[in-house]
Amino acid sequence: MNDLTTVVDWSRWQFALTAIYHWLFVPLTLGLSVLVAIMESLYLKTKSEKWLMATKFWMRLFGINFAIGVATGIILEFEFGTNWSNYSWFVGDIFGAPLAIEGILAFFMESTFVAVMFFGWNKVSPRFHLASTWLTAIGASISALWILVANAWMQYPVGMEFDPAQMRNVMDNFWDLFSGIAVNKFFHAVFSGWALAGVFVIGVSCWFLWKKRNQDFALLSIKSAAWFGLAGLLLTMYTGDGSAVEVTKHQPMKLAAMEGLYHGTEGQGFTAFAILNPDKDWNNDEDEYIFEIAIPRMLSILGRHDANAFIPGVTDIIEGRDIINGDTVNTVSYAERIERGKMAQAALRNYDIALEKGDSVAMNVAKADLQKNFQYFGYGYFDDVKEAIPPIGVTFWTFRIMCYLGGYFLLFFVVILILVYRTRLMERATWIQWIAMASVPLMWVCSEAGWAVAEVGRQPWTVQDLLPTKAAISEIPASSVIVTFWLFALVFTVLLVAEVSIMCRQISKESKKNLSSNKA
Amino acid sequence: MIFSFTSIFLLISLLKLTDESLSKYHTMETVKKIWFFYRDGFREMTVGKTLWMIILLKLFIFFVVIKLLFFPNLLSRDYDTDADRADHVRKELTK
């Protein structure tokens, strides 16, 4: 293995590790903050002590998660500057502007109102306190918005023009950043946080029921969390459908990888379960699956909202074939993209030579040549079309894990809602209490799997079609990346252990108090 | 913490939402009030003290150990001007 491959692979693993750990904390912050705000609103409306106690209890757990998780995302920005310096420079303002807004909002909005949330009981008016709780929740979601806008731009780069003099993408329309991919991605991520918080609250509350402590409090929490989680999950599914349409339109290769699909058809079925054929390649005649159970026409419905629509597979995309409204359409084949990418890079090289000579005429000619083929710039780094295919197996299976668990949690919320309104049944049914407790980590698996689909499925790109990972990397020694990978693994594991142990201790301690009345 | 303090100060100064006497106070009184708000908040913390220790330790590890020792911004460190940085990236992306 040469050093470049080692650096690229370790840097990717490092980024994945830090992003995965970061995402352990974020969705709970996004969801629990809103649930707590709803509980406090109900307290203010009803003046009922039970809502006040529920608000305070879940707010404390929110605080633990917030404190441990805060600033874990900053590591990703460190990595941009060191491991991915070509990428950081290339994306320019596009990435910088949303991240800067996120930083300011995160610091000012969240840090201000979190302080009022925790220190402000009995010191500010109840309405001001409630406003602070809501503003903390809204601030967390707005912070997520900017990160997800930046991420969506990497998947679907729009609203910019590449300037070879600055070697950066210069934003020419800020509002273009809010593409369909960005909007769906934002709501999909935030609502999935609601579903995750719902499962978390139900799981913890079921532990109360199992221990026979504060059962009224637990049932109240389960009722609110189940409705909240169900709403979050249904909205996650709805925005997931929106994402599927956007991916079909703008990242067809990712969709093909999610399905392990090589040769598409009109009225394409959705693979409910399959064993992928490891010998299958884009240009051989092997079968795609060793075994498959498919839902007829479902992928066409999901991808193009038309039961008869054609969905291209990996081979179709590479060969430049699609069918739109029944007509065969020739898209740009990957071989041509590679050729045009190399032409774009040659033009950039000519621009560089002209710049050094101060030849402005040659610079303009080179710039015009570059712009003609810039949309395929990144393909110029490949020698074989195969390099542009994402890892099919990982994308296929993480997508399925997300879907299976999403379906499971829909059933879970429905069953919990049925049982919780038959109070005695919920208190006695230890099996459902155990299932609820065991479901908590599964919800995180579901959430992380969703991110794996989004990020692995868009490989090999850091910026879709423009910059592959191997060009985005810095010239740094592999050893330093390996050392910091293990350093992060250690630091984040310690943080995770701290979070889980402090939270468990707090839950256990609080469960022994009377959580039905503030006067106890 | 500094951001939070500043924001609270601005917020209270603008909205005057705490109590009826705040409007009579001059700036120093407002600063004192915010100081007491935080001081009392921290004093009354139970699990929060452990969390603050974790936050401070984490920030130290992130910004002092990890950032300074392992994660320099390469382009800022190695090149003085944006033109030099652009030149370097252009050569990297076309080599």
C-alpha cells in the first residue's frame, strides 16, 4: 500500500470515527430539547406539578448530554485544516459561511439560553424561562441547519462559480445552498432526533416501571415521548422519501449502490432483502444477487414517484443510459466524464503556467476551457471508471439496517401507545419494558446507519463530481494520522463512558426521589 | 462562558425581563446581577460541577493538546498570503 492510499484511508477512518462519535450526542440534543420545551409548555399551561417534575428530570439528562457532547464537532474542523487542506481551500466561502454562522449561533444562542434554562428557575419569570427553553431547542436545530446545508452542498454543489485565480469556489447565490437535498437532509436529521429522543425517554421510563419507582411519572413520560417519537418518525419517513427523490435526481450512483442495482428497468422493484453477489462487477454478466426478495415497482415509486419509471443501475450510469418519460436518454458516460475531467485539469494547468508568465490572454483562454468541463473536473483523477463506484456492500446494508430499524420503531411506537393507555398492562408487561430498554441503543444504530448511507454512498467524492478524496487530501505523513486516529478513539471513548455512567448514575439517583411532586 | 455572559448582559439590558427594579440599575448593577446569576447557578449545581470539569478538561485537550500539537492549519502555517495558498493548491490539484 502506498503512502497516499494510507493517508487517504486513515484520514477517512478518522473523519468517520469523529463524525460517528459526534452524532452520538447530537440527535439526543436535537430531540430532547424540543420534548423538554413541550413539557415545560404543558406545565405553564396546566400549572400541574407533574409536568414541572418531568420537565426538570428530562432537562437534567439533556444537560448531561449537552455538556459531554458540546464541542465534539470542532474536531471535524481541525481535520479539515490539517488532513483535508486541499478540500478546505477548494470549497472556499461555500463551506466557510454556513460554518461561521453555525459557530456564532451555537455560541451565542445556545450558550445564553442553556444558562437561563439551568440557572434561571425562580430567577426569571416562568414565561422567560419557557422562552429560553424553546430558544435553546430552536438554537440547536438552527446550528444543525448550517452544518447540514454545508454537507448538502458537498453532495450537490450549487450556488457557486469556480475561480481558478483564487482556486476556490466563490458563492454567487447564497439561497441556492438551500437545495432540495439540503432541506430534506435538515428535516430528516432533525426529525430523526425527535424519534431518537422518544425512544430514549421511553427506554429510561420503562426502567422506572421495571424498578417500580415513580410509575406515574414514567407513564406520563412514556405517553408524551411515544406521541413525540411517533410524530418524529413519521416526519423522518416523509423527508426520507423527499431525500430519495433528490438522490435519484442528483446522485443516481448512490441510489444504485443503496440497492446493489447494476441494470435498471422500468417499474423497478425495491430489494427488501438480498444476498449480494460478491463476484458482480459493473461490466460482467454475473447476477446482482445470489438471493433476493423484492417489492415490485417500489423503487420506481420511491425514486421518481412513478410506478413505471426507469431507475438506472451502476452499469447504466457508467455507460450513460437513462429512460425519462419512456424515451431513452443518453447521459454523459463515465468514460467521457473522465476525458472531460482531464481536459478541465489540463486547462487549469495551462492557467497556472499563464499566470506565472503574466499572460492574461492565455489565462482567459484557459479559464474558458476550464469552465466548459469544470462540472466533471473530479473525474479527471480517475484512470478507470471503476474508481467512481461507491462501496456497494456497505451502502446496501447500512441502508437496509436503517430501513428495517425504521420499520421496527414505527411498530414500537404504535405498540407502546396502545399499551400505555392501558396503564395496568404497561406496568405489568415486563417484556415490553425490556424491549423498550433494549431498543435505546438500536435507535442510535439506526441513526448512525442513516449517516453511513449518506456518506459512504457518495464515495469517492468529498465534493460530488468535483473533488475525490484522493485529491482532497493534504501532503502529510500517514503516521501522524494514525497516531491521532487512536488518540481520538481514546478521548471519545472516555467521553462516551463518562456520558453513559453519569447519566445512569443520575437516573438511578433521581428515580429514588418522589418525581410526582415538587414539594417532596 | 464569556459568550454566554456577554449575551445574557445584552439580553437583559435589552429586554429587562428579570424584575421591576432592574431598570433603575446602571450598567455595573446589571453586570453584578448577571455575575450573581451565574455564581449562584454554579453554587447550586450538583452533577453540573462534574460536567463543568469534563467540559473544561475536554476543551483543554481539544484546543491545547490536539489542536496545537497535532492539527495545525497547514495552509495558514506554511504560506503567508492567499495567493501563495491558492498557488500551492493549484499545483497540488494538477500534478
